[in-house]
Amino acid sequence: MSDLRFVPSFARAVGSVRYLARVFAAVFCAASCGAAIAASGTASASGATSARPSASAVANHPARAVDASAVAAPGAAGVVDPRRAFLLRDVFAQDVTRRLKVPAAEQRAYADRLQTALGEHMFGNLSGEYVVVVDRNTNVQALFIYFRATPSDNWQMIGASPVSTGRPGEYDHFITPLGVFEHTPSNMDFRSEGTLNENHIRGYGKRDMRIFDLGWAQGERGWGKGGMSQMRFQMHATDPDRLEPLLGIRHSKGCVRIPASLNAFIDHYGILDAEYVALVESGKSLWVLKSDRQVTPWAGRYIVVVDSARKSRPAWAPAPGSKVRAKVPAGADTAD
């Protein structure tokens, strides 16, 4: 894989509390558990509740934000508690409209798969940052966000959603490659224009959705006699009306399609933006980053693609129904 980057090109950028305090704008509120983190960094009870936002509102902007001065505030020992990274579980549960309820045993199994994949690429001690895991297996088609504070801890899941990966059988369709892929500004992200293609499909989703570009990768051709060749590997939203309902089955040309609300969540909280943060801290201005984004101190950079080799579909990862599939327009498979 000529353009897969298994060695970080930037130093880890957690960022200073002073920097984070400038970036974060709003106060953390986890409505699902009725808790608020005070500016002093201590937790206080809150009885506030809120109505669930519409899917369109969530896709445009996360409903809740995190206060940097609270979440990133050092404790008495002058250290930021990395366990605060798990506060995003509640935010994920509220903001991401397409979620999977993964049983605890399955969460542990995917944590093991993640650790195995990282170990195979000499990242066995990776910790202190979020990692995105994708199971490309045809019977699963799911994305998971994981975190662990130290190498001695177990990986724990933040949240999971259905996705679509590469569907073989048609020209220019690749099987989504396995491995550890680094999200780096060397392959700069961009944003969707929201325009329709000749088949009336918005292949990258509605306007302003972020395309996470992972560069060129060696992918297995899903047509003809197979074999390996170069493909542009990306993770992105898809047409919200015609293709997002199909998430959960293989349907892309090799990229990873994700729900719009998940796209907004990963973008807003900088889940994969460690190296983008490093550039910003060095004084660079990046147009692709929104001014109101709220990057946590645990921004990561890796997407890990695995294949669980399942022979049947688990109940927690249901496939879209026949009615949804019947509404797929002609030519929809040509979208990325």
C-alpha cells in the first residue's frame, strides 16, 4: 500500500488547556444522565432535560457541546483525567441518530480485534486517543469508536453505527481494504458540495458534509479476475434520502459510507483530527475545519478496518428491509 501511512507524520497533539479553552465555546450537558461539568472541572448534578432534536438538525450540528475549561481542566495533581474522554458516550447517544446497540460481549470482542490489528502494525501501545474501527464483514457493516486511557487499560466503546463498505461485482468497485489507516493532512479533507450526479444521487451527502480522505490504498478489485490496484480510500456521508437508509449492507465502491449525524459528530469533536490540531497549533489556517468545532484533548488519527469473518448476521446489526432496498434508484451503485 504505497500511500498508507503507518507512522505518524506529526507529533501527538493533545493541546494545552489554554489552547483548548480558546477553541471550546459551550458548556457540556449530557441530557441523558442529567449531569453537567462545571467550569472548575468538578461534576455537579443537573435536572435539566431537553427534547430529542430532529435528525436533520443533528446532522447539521451536534445538539450538545463540551466545555474545554471543564473537560480539559487539570486536577489537583495538575493532570487532565483521561477518563473524561468517556463523556462523549452520552453525546454520541444523543447526537447520532443511527446507532447500534452492541452487547457487552461483542464490544469486548471488537476491542480484542482492534488491539490485534494495532499490534500487527506496531501500534500495540496506542492509547489516550479515540480510534475508529470498521467491520467490513458482509454480515455486519458497522463502525465503532473506541478509547482507552493507558496501554494497560482495555479498549472501551464510545458508540457504534451502521455503515456501507465496498460491494464487489461491478466495474470500479473495490472490496474495502483491511488495515490501519492514518488520517493526515497530507491527504487533505474536503467538504461535499451537495450536488446531484447524473443519477440524481448526492454521492458525498448533503452540502458541507466532511469527506475524511485517507489517501491512495491498495484495494482488491471486485470485478473481472480480481487482483489488487490503487483506489482512493475515503470515509464520508452519503445521499441522505436514497442511500443512507441502505447503511448496513455492502453498497459502496470501496469507501466507508457513514450516517450524516455520525459524520457531523466525528467532524465537530475532532475524533480523527490529532494531526489537523497539530497544524492549527503551528499557526496554519485550514479552511476545511469549522470555526465552532470543539476538539477534545483525545483527538485520534487512525481508522482500523477489520473483518470479523461472521457467517451469519447478528441481531444487533440488522440489515435494511426489503422495502428500503426496493426504493433504491437505478444507478445508485455508481455513487462512491
